[in-house]
Amino acid sequence: MQPTEAHHRNIVGMTFASVYPHYVAKVEKKGRTREELHAVLTWLTGFSDAEIAAQIERATRFPEFFEEATLHENADQVTGSICGYRIEDIENPLTRKVRILDKLVDELARGRALDRILR
């Protein structure tokens, strides 16, 4: 399944701040910690905890969030399916980055060890 243009437009309009509480709730519900979530976020984006807080405070939309991030060199090794989409098949660069983030959070919530998530 390929994301539609409407799907891409929805992602462009979303803020990191609107999604972050859902990430926290998802991992904490499964017994993981906010610190582990931040380790995943830091690995993928290069942001420190203070920079993550600043992104939330500023209500940064995903295009700017990923423009300011320094994606980890191994981010392209994140593959698989998330929300019905195969990450490696997504052509839109922003949508792919958001789905990589979603996949890493999902792996954390499912109990995968941090050293395995942080490829």
C-alpha cells in the first residue's frame, strides 16, 4: 500500500508536539520509560532532551522538525511495516522519516531491546 497525497498533506500539517504525548502514552502503557523514548528520539534525530523540549514548546511541524534534525546514518536500515505501509516503499522523504520514527517507537513499545532498536 502506498500513502496518498492526502496522507502526505496530513503529515505536513502535523506538529511533533501533537504526536509526542501519544508516543509517551504508548511506551509507558507497555512498561517502557520516557527516558527510553528520548534515547530513541535522540538516536534518530540527534536532538538532545532540551532540543526535544524546544521542538514541543515551539509546536514545530514535522517538515521543520526533520529539517532541523540530523538523521542517524543508519536510519535507512529501519524497515518493515507500520500503519499498513512498508517503510522501504514510501517514496515521499518526509512521510518515510515520520514512519521510521513511528516504527522505532512501536519497537520500543513492543519490548524490543534498546540496543536492537538503535541499529
